[in-house]
Amino acid sequence: MSQNFIQIGKHKIGQGHPTFIIAEIGNNHNGDFALAKKLIDLAADAGADCAKFQMRHLNKVYRSKSLEKKSDDLSTEYTLDLLNRFELTVDQHRELAEYCKLRGVMYLCTPWDEDSIRVLESFNVVAYKVASADLTNIPLIEKLMATKKPLILSTGMCTEDDIRRTKKVLDSQKASYVFLHCNSTYPAPFKSINLNYIPHLQKIHSYVGYSGHERGTSVTMAAIALGAQVIERHFTLDRTMEGPDHAASLEASDFKKMVSGIKEIELALGDGVKKISQGEMINRENLAKSIVASRPLKAGHVIQKSDLDVKSPGQGLSPQFLEQLIGVTLKRDMDIEDYFFQTDLQGGEQSQARAYKFERPWGVPIRYHDFDKFNTMSKADMFEFHLSYTDMDLKISDYLKGPYAIDFAVHAPELFKGSKLMDLATFDEEYRKSSLQEAQRVIDITRELKKYFPKTKRPVIVCNIGGHSMDGNISESEKLERYKIFEKSLSELDREGVEIIPQTMAPFPWHFGGQRFQNLFVLPEEIVAFCKKNNLRICLDVSHSKLTCNHYKIDFYDFVKQVGPYVAHLHMGDAEGVDGEGIQVGTGEIDFVRLGKILKEYSPQSSFIPEIWQGHKNDGEGFWVALEKLEGLM
């Protein structure tokens, strides 16, 4: 298979790879070496991959008459005056190249003449940039091709015929190169930029980018959506400084915003395949429609159209399958407004609960109202009661009789009345106090549940403790403060007879069908440190933690080894990507054979439940499928 990218240093240029972002310092140092170094610092801090300069030997670039100011117009004379004053020495360039290495950004330079190429070759640069003014300079391009280094060529000031003629030369030598769409005015007026040429340029050559000289950052970010794989923007300390490029440059704050925006756009572009995101699935479940029974139906009944109705929420079979249900013979009894499921179309065959064999206590998540059903159909060792804020107002004796010779756990609500998320780590003291009151209510309910489950000596309460943020992750210093606030909250709760176990979280949890940012109990080192300090155990949600590892590019199985000794309880579900949460075991990226061996060694006594997205539907079919797949591994 042919290579679908161009390698420039450690960076891959091509579709599906991160945008290569060049901070074009050029001559914006105004001949001040200290300022040149400062600009490298600012570019590195702003997220640039590369800091680029320019090198000229003016006696090789311009005619003698021009240098002697004898024959050219005033604009050329002005340009030469600036270039004479702003050019850095070769030794200074060499030092800047070394400084770029220290700051972790690539040094690139545009050579305007053959002498400059020879100098830069002594630096061992990894690639070359060709200015728009030299796209038609075939002798210079031939010298650059002879270095066998990748080339990045701007196409400003050039016709498409110019581009195609130079492409023919580059292709004849099998050069590795990128064309940058460009308008070479400083600043470029928006009406002249013609971003729609980028897709056309990509038909001429696969590897394209954008070199922008416009005001602001929105046009440059739009270039990403149109296919740009390289971005070059002029970079300055102050746009009001003397020199032709400053006005068309970005200062550090705007450059940093642009880099952030580019990364957001890269994520938003996706792979072009239509999928339903986790947040959309939540909203679909809540807002869409399902086929339900219009009246009670008995097994053996042949379904008629009059037996069917369409109602929200969307937790059953889609109304798109209504016609296919007509004429199907029911395999089960149904009450009025019960959902139909895919299994009803497939002859009614579904996974059933049985006595599973595990080396650790196992159970399933339930609500009060379905306890009797799940307790009757399964031989579980324990149940985990997932409380909603409305469940907290229910009378337990209306649902449970007991005593039951099994164990139980509780999952505290994430959401309380008034659409408030539990947050025991917030800076808002009033909000924290409110969360504390609700958490204490959960503790009191758990103590009451102990009367029905006398076997459980110290029930665990799985808790999402908060510390989330709306639009981005918090700083490390703020994270430490949030952990301290949670410690304070723990000290203020009456936890007699129960054990609070924070749940490991994914970086991007879903609340109200929308994404938030989670900051606490995400990374393994922080989890272990907090547990050691506070004599605390956790609920390891393996799906959440796999998503964490995918996002931060850390080893998931090493994560489990680190936190394993502090695990009291497990939530088992598969995961995919960075937000494919709670998918069915065996359908995602987790190697459960390997995971099972690690858990047996590092956390052999912890109980577990399968936590599968909508696993409770169709009489817990998703749970039984998961338990079938996990049997023998746990």
C-alpha cells in the first residue's frame, strides 16, 4: 500500500493526521536576536509545531543596480532598506535552530538564494519552505530538490498554470512536497482570499495547506474544514511594529486561540461516517418514539395494526419497524404500553438470566420498582440500587419486603431536583452544602436499606463526586483545590456504617444529553494518591477508565494494575474511542481475558455488575448477554 502522508521530522502531513502548524516569524524579529528567541518561546507556548524564519544573501537575490538604488521604484527601495536592517547573521540563525530544539518546536527557514540553501544544509534542517515569490524560480527549486528534503511551497502571486508547471518539475524528480494556497497581500482582504480554491488545489496535488495573511483567525480555521493539512500564519509580538509583515501577523494570544480552534475543528470533522454519538443516544432514548402495545397482549397472539401505538420515550423498537411487526406471533405476554423490541421481530428469542459462576460476587443494577422481577429471574449475589432523585422520596417498604439473604450496593443520583448535578468539590459553598445535604440523604436511605439486606455489613455507595467543568478541563492547581474541597466534604458527612466509593470517571461525561468535562478521579496517579491519603476505596468503571486511557494515550491495563488494590466494586462494560461508553462486552476495544487476569491478581475480592447502556431493557437482556461473555473471566 502506498504511503498516504509526507513525513516532515516527527510530523505526518496528510488526511487524517494532525494539522502541521507553522508560526512564520520571518523577519518580524526586526533584526533583534533577543526578540527572535522570545518569539520562539511565544510560538512554542501557543502550540505551534514549527517556528519559521527567512534567510537572504541580498547580493545574490537582488540586482546590483537595485541594491545601489539606481533604477527601481520607491517600494523596492523601501523593502531593501528594511531587509538590510532586519537580516540576522548565519551564526544567529544557527543558534535559533538549536534553541528551537530546546523548546520542542521545529526550526524551518525559507532560503531566498542558493547560498542560503548551502548554509541551511549545514544546520541539518529537515525540510524547506519556498516563498510564493519563488514558486516559479525553477533553478532554486531544483537546488532544493537535490537536498532530498520535503518542500512546502506557497502559491501566492501565481496562476494555476504557474502551479502546474512547477508541479511537473517537482513530480519529475519524485519530490515530496506540499502546496499552500495563499494570497500574498499584507493584510489580505477577505474578498481576495478565495478559500474555495483549496479543494480544487487538492485535485492538482494531494497535500495542501493554507498560508494566511488576513486579519483574525476565522478564515484560517475555515481552511481546515476545506482540507488544509498545513497552516502557516505570520507571528509577531506586536502588530503595530515597523515592518511589512506585522500588520498581517497574529500576536501570541490570537495564535493560541487559532491553534485551539484548529484542534477543535479536526475533532469535529470526524471520519465522514454517520454515527450516533453517546449524547445523541441519551437524547434519542428520552425524546424519540417507540412502538408500544395499545392494550394487553398474550403470548401466541398474532399482532394486528390496532395492537400497536407510537409513544415516547424512544427506548423500544423504532416506529420504522411498525409494518414489519404486523402479522408476527408474540412469544411473550405484554401489558399496555410495554415496548416492543428487536427480539419480537426475530421470533422472541432473547438471552435469559441463569445461575452464573464467578470467583467474585456479582449482580446487576436495578431500581426499586424492578427489584422483585430481577430477584426472581436471577441468582445474583448482590444488587446495585441506582437511585434517581424521585426514588429518594419513595417509601422503600412499598417495594421491598425482606429480609433478603443477598448483598446490596447503592449508586447515588448524579442529578438532584432543580437540575442540579451532585458536586462535593465545587468552589460554590452554597452549592456544596446543597450537595452535602443530598449526599447525606443517600447515606440515610442506604442505612434504611440495610434492614432489608442484613447480610451486608457495610454497604458501598457509588458516587460521582463532581468537580466537573462546562467548557474545558481545569488547571492542575485548581484540580488540587477541588480534591481538597472533596476531602472537606467527606469529613462533614456522617458515614457511619456505609462506605463512600467515588467512581472513576471518563474525561467527557454526558449530562442532560450534552458533554461536560470531568477532572477528578480520572487519572490513575491522582486516584491512588487520594485513596492512600484518605483511606478510601473506589468503584472502578472499566468503560470510563478505558475512555480515559484512549484520550490521554496511556496504557489501560497498567491503569487497572495501579488502581486495582483500591477497588471495592466494579462496573463492567466495554468502550470505544473517547466517548463510546458502556457498550456491550466484546463489541469494543477492551481485552476482557487480559483484564480478568489483572483483576484476579490486583483486586480479587471486589464485587461487580455489568453496566451496559440500556442493559435493563427487554427484561435485562443486555445484562445477561454481558454476564454470558464475562463468565469464566472474572
